[in-house]
Amino acid sequence: MKISAKHVKELRDRTGAGMMDCKKALQETGGEIEAAIDLLRSKGEAKAAKRAERKANEGTVASYIHHGGRIGVLVELNCETDFVANTDDFRALARDLAMHVAAADPIAVDTGDVDPDVVQRERSVFEEQVAREGKPEHIRERIVEGKLGKFFRERVLLEQAYIRDPDRSVGDLITEVAARTGEKIEVARFSRFQVGG
């Protein structure tokens, strides 16, 4: 099948992937743009997994002050080189993450960073709920784990649905930008301040 330059450009504009990668993805998917996007995303996630061992010592600190000045956020976003740290894509991601933190109020960057006492308290509450509901003993633990997973998706930054596109998580957004830049990108930390909070 012949793939037109127009289709390759459209895919490149939507994904940020290289021209040849876009052309190959379109050839593999018979010219289907959405399928090609999914294919490029899966390849990008595989590349991002390979980059996980590399050090991310460069980056930026982004800030966001919500209108009225009642909420302020600082986010440290790291990457591997100062070249990527100075790109518009990377800086836009940092700003978007700061705005997301202001709106979604996460308690930790990822699930491993959540205070074990908080996890245990939530687990105890969920176990009590399940027991009160009279659920059969043999499925209670699975129900509790499901409720704990939902808690993480609501309260942990990388697990949260991205406020500008709820169909993907913040972690997915970071992976997509990492795939476009070719570098490991990670949120080192964030601080959220709220007047009276």
C-alpha cells in the first residue's frame, strides 16, 4: 500500500515521532491513523522502559499560581540532558503537571511514595466496609485490593487521570513526551500550597 506524505505528516504532527517511524507504522497498519498512533505509543512505551535505568539529572522547576493566588504549585521535572530540558515540549509538560497538581491535589508522585501508614489506614477502612457489606470471605481481599487501586488512581500523581484528557493518566502523558524526546523523564517531587490549607 502506498502511504501519502500527507498521512505521514498528520501522524507525525499528532505523535511527534520521526518521519520514518510514522511511515513504517502506517504501512504496518494499512494506513489506519488511529492504529498507527497506538502502534507508535506501544513502541514508545517499550523504549521508555529501556530508558528507565538511565539517570535524569537535568530538568526544570515549573510553577503554577491558580487565579486569585489561593493555590500555588512547584514541580521538579527531570530529564537526561539540558538540551531536552530547554525544549518547548518539556517545559510545556512541566507547566501542565504543575497545573494538574493544583487541580487534582495528589498526595504522592507514585504509589511507592505513599506513606505506609496512609495505605494501611485506607486498607483498614476498605476491609471494614467489605465486612459490613457481608461479602463472601473468599473474595474480600480482591475487593479491598480493587478499592485500594481506585484510591491510588484518585490520589497518586502518576496514576491520576490527566485533567486535560481524562482518557489517559499523568504517567501516560509523561511516557508520550519521553518517547518524543528520546530521554527518560520523571517527576522528582512537587509541593502544593493552599491558603488556609
